[in-house]
Amino acid sequence: MDSRSDAQVVAAVLGGDVEAYAVLVARYRDAYTRFAVRMLGSAYDADEALQTAFLRGFRALSQCKDPSRFGAWLYRIVANQCREIVVRRGRRERRFVSDEQSLEMQSTPHPADVDTGMREEIERALRQLDPQHREAFVLKYVEELSYEEMAEITGAGVSALKMRVKRACERLRNLLEEVQHA
Amino acid sequence: MREHVSDDELQRWSERVAIPLRAQERLAPDFESRLMTAVRENASRPQSLDIPRSMDIPRRAGLRGRWFAPLAGVAVAASLVGAVIVGYAIALRGVHTAAREVASVAPATPAHDTVYITRFVLVAPRAASVSVVGDFNAWDTTATRLANVRDGVWSVSLPLTPGRHEYAFVIDGRRWTVDPAAPATHDDEFGVRSSVITVGPSST
């Protein structure tokens, strides 16, 4: 495990040690994976989004104004990338991606409090939210970030984010109630 | 039927619903090796800035009437693995120019119609095409293509009015590249940076 700080690793990469970037990838990849999967609906799409985001992060590394906050800076790139993909796909995307490769990459269902069927319903409902509301819900309730952290990542103000989160929760609740009463 | 729920209740409900969504997700085990392959390949290419796809190439106006000595310097920026980028712009004037390839422009016209032949050069051995874009050609990537004058050395000369111009090179129609030898602007509102050249007669 590399003990250098983010700022030190960034400096090393900018100094020409390209391989040092792998340290940052290893450090942050998992933190963004869940967010990307929730936003895009499949590990396959999340993989593509994160490849692009990390590569963008490498190219633009000299523009990271505060390398000690590299993680937050890259999170912003990841969020932008996910938003871009969702917008491009359009709201017609409802289906769960079920091609073979995607199934292979699915995490195993968790024998948790809520059964797998319910979880799929929740994920399906989540994907019916527009990108902004989906992102707000995921950052707040799945990633459990503070509103200040969310503001840094999304570029939106705290009160705007609170409104988005509230709308997202209301919409999700309506969608899931429809499902339950169907 | 949807009854009204309090904010507290909505929050509690949301927390419960989010629990299964907090399950950890995993990417394919070769994610890192694929990424580092792309990173190494990127590092071995000429220095470039990434243009986000959703952006238009920016258009900026603005000539300023300051007069500075023409840029004549050459800077070499070595990239990480052997490919060399050199960019420089030379402002040449009238009969004093020694460059054979460049036609001189006699300033017989009034001062504000004077133009200076300016040569843009970029060394980009792996490029298939290079354009220069700037405020003088409405940032049109198809307007001013450089010619490959010898191995990987791309060049074009064009007349510029005196004053400050912003420009950049575009490699293969899509890779925005600042001139490593020239001063750069700050990021504009899209986070994009350009190079600056100031054209004018020799004076300090």
C-alpha cells in the first residue's frame, strides 16, 4: 500500500512518473464504482464511464487546482461523465441491461434485509428518475455524502440540492407505491 | 392513494429504500490494467488538452491595438516518450524577412490594413492532420490546415492584422493542443485554454 498522500502522487505523475497514476486509480476506483453503477444501471456501463473519467483525470491532471483534494476533483469528472451518458441515452432507457457480460459482472445478490426482487424494483424506479434527481438521491442516500460534499461534486448549491433530493424521494416513493399496489 | 408524508417520514423511508442500494459493486478485475494501458498510450502522445465532446470550440473576438516585438523564440517541450512537439510563430515583416517560403507584404496601405505574415509551426510526428484555429478564422477547424513540410513538421503561413490573437492547434480534427512555445490564456468558462500571439512591428 502506497503511503504517499494524494498530493504527493499527483506531483509524481506530473513530474513524469506515469505509473504512479495507478496508485490513485486503486485508491478511488471502488469509491466511484457503486455511484456509477447506480447512475447507469449496469457494471458494464459503469466500467466504460470510469475508464473515460479516469483517463480524463489523467489528461487534465495539471488542471487539478488542489491536488490534496484529488478525490473530490475526480468525483466531479465521474459525475459529469455519468450525467453525460444518461442524458445521451435519454429517458427511454428503462430496461435493466441484461446481456451476458453484464450478468457476469453483477455483484452477487445480498442476503440482506430486503429481498432481491425488491431491490430490483428499487433500482428500476431509480432509473426512472431524470439524471439530476437520480444523482442527488444516490449521492445523499447511497453514498451518504453531506450536502457540502455534494455541492462540490455537482457544482449546484446546497438548497438546490436539498430540493432535488426531496423531489427524488417523493418521486421514488410514488413509483414504488405504484409497483406495490399493482 | 398517496397520503401526504412528513419530511421526517420521507427521509426515514428513503434511508430504508437505499439500504440495498449500498451494496458494494465490483468492476472487472482487469479494469486497472486496461486503464493504465490507455494512460501510457496517452502519455506517449504529444501534449494535448482534452475537449469535452459536449462543447463547441469557443469563439472569441478581440484584437487589441498593442504593439510588441514579434515572437521569434522557439521552445522545445519534450513529451515523456520520445515524441517532440515544437510550436512557434514568427511574425515577419516586409523585405526584412529572410525566410524564402514566405511572401512579404508591403505596407503600402494605411496602418489599420497592414497585415503581417505569421508562420505557425507544430512538430507532431504522429498526426494525420493539423489545423490552426483562432480568432482570425472563427475557430474553424477546416479553415486553415497546416502542411506537412517534412517528417512530422507541420507549417502554415497566414496574414494577421496587428494586435493580440488567440489560437490553438487541432490535431486530427479533434485534439485541441496549445502551442507549448507561446503564452497561454487562462481557462475560459469551459475550462479550455488557448495560446496567445501578439503581432506587430519590431518595437519594445
